[in-house]
Amino acid sequence: MKVFEMIRDAVHYLSEGATRIFKPSDDHYPETGVQPFEGEPYSQWVELQNTKNPLK
């Protein structure tokens, strides 16, 4: 009888995990959509230079 209880508990454990994986999402995040750009674009391209080169 103890074997049947262990098998039942194992099946229950695995089925709970499968249920959590395949259930519909319960996330309640707000929809963000596209955010407007409120800044100023760069007028010139700026090259970034590596000031500390460990290979030299």
C-alpha cells in the first residue's frame, strides 16, 4: 500500500508542475506600447575611443 501512495504522490507532483507550465499566463503587467521620443537627436556622430588598451 505504501508503494501506491508513493506513486500517487509522484504523479500528483509531476501533474502540478505540468499544469503550472502549460496554464495561461497570469501576469498582470500594464501594456506599455510604443513610447514617444522626447529628446534631441545628436547633430554629429561621436566616435568612442578606448583610452586604456591593455594590449599596448
